Amino acid sequence: MEMENLITKSSTSENITTRFQELHKSILRKHYNAADVDIDYHNHRIQMDVVLDDGEYDPKTINMVVSTMPVNLFYKELSSFLKSCLTSDVKSLAFYASLLRQHTDQDIALMAL
């Protein structure tokens, strides 16, 4: 899958640019429904605030009160961890296609199986 190839390419220590950091955060925000994500690449830690109630969160407005739970995760290998966050539902595939367009300058259509 193209998304897995992009994750592999973006996860090597010499390739972790600001643009790829945003890619990693976007994948984690989507998978965990997180409002805020911070990745400590040196200590292999991910800190995020996971939204508890989707009804309270509106991405189109400034959210002053949203119930979140702080989460601190350890990962052994970033590439494998991010790949484990990929899902193959139609909504996610559309999201991944938009990420691929942003990060590879290619127009890719992903199909659900």
C-alpha cells in the first residue's frame, strides 16, 4: 500500500522533517481521535489528548470545553507503530488519499476491499 511506503520513508531518522512530523501526527489524530498530539522521537514517546465524547468536539469551531483524556504511549519502532494505526474503511482511505496527495504530489485513489 502506498501509505505504508510513505510511512516507511518518513520514519527514518534522517527523513523526519517538519512536514513528515505533521504526517505522523495526522495519522495518530485520525486513529485515536486525538485533539493534540506530540511525538518525542528521541525518547520514543507519544503524548496526546484523546477526545472522549465526539458530540462535544466540532473541528470547524474553536472548542473551549471538550472532555479529553491525556495518553502517554511508548513505541519501539515508529514505522511499525504508525502502520498499525492504518485502517481500511472508506472514510479512512479517503483521508489517507488526501495525505498522499499532500506529501507525494501524486493523485492516488485508494479502494476499500
